[in-house]
Amino acid sequence: MDRTTEIKNDLSLFNEIVDELLADEIKNPVNQPTSVDALKDEVDLSLSNSPMELVQFKESIKTLILKTPKTGTRLFFNQLFGGRNGKAVLGDLLAVMLNNSMYTYKVAGPQVGVEKAIIKKVGEIVGYPSSCDGTFAPGGSMSNFMAMVMARDAKNLDTRFTGVKTTFTLYTSAQSHYSISKNAAFIGVGRDNVRFIPTNNKGEMDVESLEQQIEEDIQGGFTPFFVNATAGTTVLGAFDAVDEISVVCKKYKLWLHVDGAYCGAVIFSKKYARLLRGIEKTDSFSLNAHKMIGTPLSCSIFMTPHKKSLYDSFSNEASYLYQTDEDEYNLGKTSIQCGRRNDALKFWTLWKAVGTIGLEKIVDHQFELANYAREYINNNEDYILYSFEDSLSICFNYKGIPANELCSMLYQEGELLVGFGHVKEQEFVRLVCVNAANSTEDIKNFFEVIERVIETKSTLFTSLQIQ
Ligand SMILES: *Cc1c(COP(=O)(O)O)cnc(C)c1O
């Protein structure tokens, strides 16, 4: 078989499998989970010496695909991503077909332009100077990592050569993402030197406490260098007050990064951009298009107005790699990785298709879904609400049932996928409204599924039996 025929056959197999998957998603939007113990019996995962017959090969793949948890359906609410956007899927599949690596213009050609077009446009929307720059990191955690490396080097450029000799401290809220402390370890600052600033009842960083802690550390002989503000905290979906925090950062000459992995995409909405007031005064900003915007994983955009710092921290000469064109178009000079997949194309195909107005609609729609969910809870006394306005994470409890028991049962019974969270001592179910393909009808259905399941399976809950 020649190579074109072979790939064409494999792609028709792809279409055949996808057709089955899409049909199955309608029939079974949630799978009955396969237990870890049963995994090797239910799915043929073994790898053998001899090739497999085509018929069996197909069957093995189909079983594997159909038994995989479904994240694209109307009943997946478990994570800060969900749903499926066809235009973005198209872009990602084409990126796989092209299989470029984004490090040089020679190898990626116009795909470099695709990435730069997104960086330029996002920079304009954020309000950074036209000289700003950015890149696509392997995810939100790694975008935060890049910000911290740049902040460390900006404080003392010699660190790149000598290693960390300064007793640095950095600041983030007690509700921020765990990648901040992990990254503190990676960059040689150490987890012990992360200061977790308390939050108010809405989960927003207390700015006065931030300033006090900075003062205390300076007096203690530490060198504060970095503040992370969060746009959409992982559990409550809260927004730290970027504008106020920027005043403190300016006063103490600290790098201000905004971790917008979850909700940084509010920049696309005229109505909700207010949640990031002051964003143009920050030193770096990241957003995950694979969360609110709904592109396939991963699509994390890292932005900074300090182009020079980006090169200072991430460029390295390599004569075996950079052989043509100027640095500006050799994107390997500003990224963590060497070989790097094309994460930009899927966002570009979507943006191209729907326009910035379309991105705004996606964002606004998610807030409408969240408002609807909050209203539903407020109008039903069997529920207690723990979240606040302007949040896409709807945290609640139903009939006093422990959230972890409820979520595990919904999973085990193959009813719906939703997770739970904690703030301080309180545990609750966290409904995430990021699937832009959902309607308010789907949100209503979410609650109705819970109500029906509890109605029919209440004997499973010790807490309900006691009542
Ligand atoms: C999801 C998330 C991250 C991590 O992003 P990944 O792409 O999963 O690495 C970081 N910060 C916040 C606030 C998040 O919600």
C-alpha cells in the first residue's frame, strides 16, 4: 500500500469511529465507569509481538474509545473545561496532520504567523503596548511557571548563571492554584517561601494582608519579587482585585502576574472585562482557551508587555536549530520547550470562524448559565448556595447530603460527572458552567438528574436515612 492510501484508510477508520462515538454520546452521555480492577478484562490493552488483524484492531480501538469518560456531552461538569467546539477541533486535527514544530519559521512557516496573530490580538485586547509579546505554554501551570522565571530573572538577571542566591519570597492567595507552590520549588525559590495571603468570604485576596506580609518579609531580610493574582480561582471562581494589587506591586517593585487559566477569557467580553480591571498594568497574564473558550486541550496563552524579559529568560543560542530568519519568527527563542506542538491553530480556526464577537458570546453565555444555576438554587430550599455573583463555579449542597458521597454516587451510577470542593471546613458540589454548547435547559436537567437520583436512591445515603 502506498503511503497516501494508507493514511486515507486510517482517516476513514477515524471517521467511522467518531461516528460511533457521536452516536453513543447521544445515547449514553455518561459512561458506566470501568473500575481499575476490571480495566484489563473490559479493554484489551495488552501489547503483543505480532501485528493485529484489522478487524480485531478496530474492535479494540472502538471499545477503548467508547469506554473512555466523555467530556464533550451535556452531562460533564467535572472540570474547568467541557463540551466540544467543532471549529476548534477542526484546527487541532489539521495541526496533527501538518505536524509542524513551532520553534522555527523554516519548519512552521505560516503557522508562526497564526500564533503571532493571536498574541498580537490578545495583547491589544488586554491593553498591553504594541511591543508586547507572548507564547503558547503547555498549560496554565506552565504559563504560571514562565511568569515566575521571568520575575525571578527580572529581579536579578545574574540568577540565570549563578542560580538562586537571594532569599526570595512570593505571594499568592490561599485559594490560588496549586501550581504556584509547585513552581516555587521548580524555580529554586522553594515552597516554604510562598506566602499564602488570606481571602475574604468571596475567595478574593485580602490586599491589606498582602501589603502587611510584604512589609514583614522585607523587615525579616527577605526579597519579595512576585505576586500572583487569580482570575477565576479553582474552587469558587473568584477574581482577585488586579487594579488594587497592582498599586501594591508598583510600590514594592514586584512582578504582577495574573493567572487567568480558568476565567482570563473575560477579556473578550465588554460586560465582564470589568472583572479584570487594571489588567493592562500587569507584568504578565495567562489564559487557557481550553477552559472558557472551549478549544481542545491544551491551549494556554502567556502574555507579557516585557518582550526583552521573555528573551532574557527563555532564549538560548543553538546553531544546530536557528539557521534562518530573524529571532522574531523563530518562536523557540521564547518558549520553554524545544519541539513544540501547534496549539495556536485550533484557537485561530475558531476565532476566524466566529470573530471576536463570537468569543464574547461564548463568555457571556457561560455567565448566563451560571446566573441561571444560582437562581435555580436560590428558588429551591432543598439547596444551599456557597458561591457568589460573577462566578462560573456554582457551589452548593443538596438536602444536606455530603458532597463527596453525592458526586461519587452520580459517577458510579453513570448519571453525571461533577466534582466537589472545599473552602476552609466547608465541602460542597461544584457545578462548572464552562460548556458553551449547554443551554439553560441543560443546567435545569443537571439539577433534575440529582433530584431524581436522590429520590430513587435515597436508601444509599446514611445521611438521608437519619433524616
Ligand atoms: C486550570 C488552572 C490552572 C492549571 O492549568 P493547566 O492547563 O491545567 O495546567 C492554573 N490556574 C488556575 C486558576 C486554573 O484554574
